[in-house]
Amino acid sequence: MKALVTGANGFTGSHLVKALQQRGDFVVGLVRESSDLTRLQDTEIQLVTGDITDRNALRQAMQDVDTVFHTAAFVELGLVDAAKMERVNVEGTQAVLEVAKEMQVSKMVYCSTIGVYGDTKGEVIDETFERTQEHFSSAYDSTKYEAQQLVDNYAVIGFPVVSVMPSGIFGPDDPHFGPIFKLFLQGKLKLWVAGDRMTGIVHVDDLVNAMILAAEKGERGEHYIISAGEIPSREMFEIISEQTGISTPTEVPQPIVRLAGNILDPIGSLLSWNPPIGKERLHYLYDRCVRVDATKAREKLGWQPRSVSQTLQEIATHLQSQV
């Protein structure tokens, strides 16, 4: 198989590139001229340079390609460049769909997010759930929802595209939770927030496996939730603490966290700085709860992920070897 991976230098994209190459597939990667290619060291990928909205670059990248894996995305919460996020997540997905259809690509797998379902208010939902949240929680939330609508519309008109909807993507090189785990393993993470928040978890390599299975077995227009399970964030540290003996961080009371977020947001706006805690992140931590059931991926795709505890233990073991 000849495959194109958009966002090939990113966290998920780079793991997907390596998995495809291990299978013996020929892989093309679309990257920006300014992209950091560190994650692609020691790979034999063919790189095409261009913006995700550059249709000529996309045509070059999709030459003789069988399968397109669209992982490129602008992922961030808080004080973000909403126009840039719209361009990457929505306009970029539109461009990829247009060119993939034009080039008669035989299959496209879109890496979406469980966030498109909106706030489920703690209800555990599957792919049949219809979003009830009327507003959007963030620019990321709205742009990924818009992009998903584009993908679904292309499926309706016959284009062979399927969507995988991952929960929280974890791995030793995870740019979001990875640095937090490193601090914890170094004994430097003394405080934590929102310990009761349910966090869906999937190992990045299990997500990659699900995407490859979706390319092989996924049916046009279908959504596949990809999550190994969920756990309160407090218990993540308890699992690693039992393995390492490192004490769990102390939880900061919610009123203090909310006060800090409300203070930091205007400061961030003034200084063009995205603070670690702001109103948007407070909403995700305390007010929004998306819970999912990934039975469909297990039954229809034959997906068999490692457990949540195994995922966390493996990450801790890997990171400890580097501390």
C-alpha cells in the first residue's frame, strides 16, 4: 500500500508513519516548510512540503496513493489564534477531501475526536449519539465539529472516508500529558487540579493500529470511537505511584483554581500569552464531561487495545528510564 499521512511530523502522525513502514507500506508525508522533523528521524518517508490548504502540494503528495490518513490538526485550548485554527482544521480538511476525491483515492481515514459529540453531561455514549450541546466549548471544539460535518458530507456523496474518534491520546512522547508525567516522575509535580475529572485514554500506538484497521475494514461514513477506557485523573497518578513509589500530588481546591483561571485569562490577553489555566480550560476541567464506549471498534474492526493501567504503566516505565 502507498499511503499519505498529513501532519506526518506530529505526535500521532509520526507514530502512524513508523507503524505503516514496519508493515512494509510506502509512506508519503505532508509537512510544512517550518515543521520540526525530529520525530521522523530514522524513517524512510517521502516528504512533500506544503500547507495543508495547498491543493497543488496535496496533489503531488497523493500521486498514486491508495490511502490517505488525515491527522494534521491545530490542537490547543485557551487563548488561541482562532482564524489559524479554522484554516488548518476546517479549510485544511476541505482541501484534503477535495483533492483525495479528485485523485480517486481508494480510502481516507480522518482522525477526528470524541469532542465532536459535545458535552454528554457524564452519560456514556456510543457513535449513535447526536450532539445536544448547542454552543461550542472552544475554537478547537467548533472547528473539529465543522470538519467532521465536511467529512460526513463527502461520505454521503459516495467518497470512501471513515472517521476515528480518539479520546485522550497518551504516549511517552505525548506533548500534552508527557511533560506532566515527566515532572511527576522527577518528584517535581506537587500540585494537581480536578482529580475527579474523567479522562478517556488510548495509547498512541493503539490509536494508530485502529486507524490502519479502519483503512482495511472500516465502512464508508462510519465513525469509530477509539478509547481503551476512562479514569479519574487522580487515579492516573495513583497507578503510577503504586509502580514507582512517588507520592501523588496534592489537589488544589476548585474555588482556588477557578479564581486563578479568571485572573490569568485577562493577563494572558494583555501579554499575548496562553496561560496554563484560563476560563476555557476551567470549563473542560470542571464543567464538561464527555464519556464514551468503544465497543464498536472492538467488534467491527477487531481492535484490541492495551488497558488503561497498562498504558500508564508502560509510559511511566519508559519515562523513568530517561529520568
